[in-house]
Amino acid sequence: MDKLFLEIKQHLANKILPFWMKLKDEENGGFYGEVGYDLEVNKVADKGGIATARFLWTFSSAYRVTKDKKYLECAEHLYVFMRDYLIDPDYKGMYWLVDYKGQPKDTRKHIYAQSFALYALSEYYRITKNEEALTLAFDIFQLIEEKGYDASNGAYREEFDRNWNEQSNEMLSENGVIAEITMNTHIHILEAYTNFYKAYPTDVLKQRLTDLIEIHYTKIYNEETKFLGVFFDKNWNELVNMKSFGHDIEASWLLDEAIKTIGLKNEKYDEMVLDIAYNIADYAMQEDGSLINEQVEDAYDYTRIWWVQAEAMVGYLNAWEHTKDPKFEVIIEKLWDYIKENIVDERANGEWYWSIEKDGKPTEKSVGEPWKTSYHNGRFCLEFIERMTRI
């Protein structure tokens, strides 16, 4: 896999990170909020809290891994914007959306968004030891626990208004249901807490991670089918028969990372991690090397979405590290070929398309916006660089 490793390392440095660095808003702070399908930058587009956090995580991590100071400069620029404009000075927590000048636009507080704020702040603290960033991270952690955690069912609540009054979960529900509990929020709390533990380990955080892993095993993961549930009511009853293939393979390696980070020894968790990876490999990987999106009841969505491919790359590298099963090595190589030939935008100044339709054509959707940033594909590259350097 030496050739693949070199290609991915170059792809991060020459394609992904330069594309996003050009969005640095020197006048108003942060990064510009939208790049259209035509690759035109919208300099007055709104700036998302999640997007800003994902950018901050990416460039902090890129600096930590490569030690290239231009990435540190981007991270510092993004941190200042988050601190000054996205963190609510009165009620704490991160806003959902601000306008291009940083003025509050959508002040709802979503636990999913808070998890990304924590993820980013902890990574920034790892590279700077900035005590202010650590204080903000602790504030976010305490909010997630005090406002988000429901001790009656072991779940994390979803959506709140600016004053932290619970609201209907509009932002992370779909398929005709309003979910009181989502798998998506839980895997990203797990992700954030894992990174926070790497930055500043405490016994309290270790216990919360231990509890989260058990909740994933007992409530979200189905030991019989090997799939994860997606949307639940407050009693953990599934609301729709849905399989989200990208989230499952992402959860596989995020769970494993949490398990390794806190040194948890439990065979049932290790089996879950690998059973998820094998299940998605057998059920949803395609002959062309790609991973399709999802299944609702008997209907399959064959769209090849950018983040699904990126997370599959990490998930199968993680599975290969555990098993050395050549099946996973073949998946990685075929998927990388698919990404290069289809998902990567070879237009001048392009990055990755949002997705490829069933007919093989790129989806004509913005390639940079509040949900599409440098995080998934940037992280895939960074994970490969770190992990393959250790091999």
C-alpha cells in the first residue's frame, strides 16, 4: 500500500487543503460560507457553526500531523472567529449559523453542533495548549452533560433554543419522522469526547466515554443484524426501518478509537467494531469499489456521497489493522480508485464533488457549504498518514 499512502499524502497537501485555504475571509473572519457547483465563491454566504468547527479541527489536525505552519495560521484564524462570533457570550454554547460578518443568524443550540465545537477546540488545544480554548472546551462539555444528557434513558437530547429550552429536533430528523434520539448525534459526541480525552484526560470523561460505548452496544447497535439504528423515540424504539451505510462504517472506527483511547478491554466491543465493518463490506460495497448511501425499508439509495467514501476508507483501514484480512486491503484499493476516478473534481480549482448519481454523473450541488467542508476527506487523509506512518 506504499503507492496509495504516497498518493493520499500528496492529495491532502496539493488538492484538499489548498482548496479550502483559499476560502479564508481576511475581512470578516472565518472561511467563506459557500462554493457553488460552478466553483464560484459566495463571499456573502452565511457561515455555519458546524462548518467553522470542522475547518478548525482540520487545520489544527493538519498542523499536528505535518507541522506545517501555514495550517497553524489557518487554525488560529478560525479559532478567533469561533470564539468571537459563534460562541454565545450570554448563554454559552455555539450558534447554528451566523451571517458572513459573524452576526447571529440562527441561534439554536444543537447538541450535534456542540459536539463539533468540542471536537475542534480540543484539537486546537492539542497543538497550542491555549488555556482559553481549554476553558471553552470545558464549558461546551459541561453544557452537553448538563443540558443534553438524559439520565432516565442514557441518551443525549438533540435540539434547544438559544436559552437552552428543548425544541423539536428539526435539524437532524428526516424521512417523515421527528427523532428524539439520533445515532448521528451519539457517534459525534463519542468522537468529540474521545478527542477531548486525548487533549485533557479526566476520570469523569473516561466514565462518560465508557457509558457511551455501552449505549452504542446496547441501544444503537443490533447484535443480530450488525446494523446501527438511525432514528429513535425517547424510549429507544426505532422510528423508521433505515440503514445508513456511511454512518455505520464511520461508527465502526470511531467506536474503536474511543475504546483504544481509554484502554477499555471488552471482547464484545471489539467484536462489534469488526462485525460492523464486515457487514457493510458484504451488504453495501459495490462492484465498482464505491459505497452506496442508505436503505429505507426496501428502497436503496445508490448515490455515492463524498463523505461516505471518505469514512469507508478510514473504517476499512482500521478493520485491516485489526485483522490483516486481505479483503479489506482490496476494498481500500478499489475504493481509492473509485474516489480518484469519480469523486475527485479534476476541474481547475476543484476539490471533491458532493456526490455521484446512480447514472455516474456528479450531483450539481454546492461543493462547499455549511455541511460540506474539509473534515471528512481531510480527516481520511490525515488518518491514513498517521496510521500508515506507524506501520
